[in-house]
Amino acid sequence: MGFVGTLITFFGANLMRAWLGGSPVISVVVPTVLSTLTSYLANRFWTFRHRDSDGSGREVVTFFALNGVGLLIQVLCTGFTYYTLGLHGSVAYNAALLAGLGLGSAFRYWSYKKWVFTPAAA
């Protein structure tokens, strides 16, 4: 499901930046939030469907909190490239976006497995 989320974020960010003139950071945040909503549903009902939910809402809160950390990773990569390094071109933007997506996705998958979609207690 990470691939679908990556596509939503990548194409959404480029669309917002190029066609709508969004800032590089906002252009990452909005599609990532949409990707997060899609990702939760896909992970809950497909990737980790074999793992039970305790129904307490802990899973949802933890999922979105950890996605906030993943989003922060993406924003830091994009913001660092654009604002600190001063690289404003499309190639630099997409390289930073892909680096942030890769690092953020790795963190998300690891954290989902460890804290969100945990095996049911025996």
C-alpha cells in the first residue's frame, strides 16, 4: 500500500506545485494527508487485515501520530532543499520529495508493524 500512497503524494505534490503554484512545503503536506487517509484504510483492511484491532481507537490515533512524524520527515527534506540549499528547480524538488518519501515510508512501515497493527493478544 505504500506504493499507492507514494503515487498520491508524488503526483499530488507536483500537481500542486506546478499547476496551482503552491509552496514546496504546502505542496507536500496536502497530498500526504490525502495519502494518509487512503493508506490507513488500505493498511487496515488489506495489508494488516490478519491482525485484529482492539476497537479502542488506539490504532487510529497511533497511526495518524506516526504519520505526522513521517510527514515531518518529508517536509524537512523538501524544506531543507528549497529553503536552506536554495535549490528551487524541478529536479531538486523531486529529488527532495523522493528522499523524503523514501525515509518517511520506511519509518511508517516499521512503526506500523511495531506500534499500530500489532498481533492480537493471546
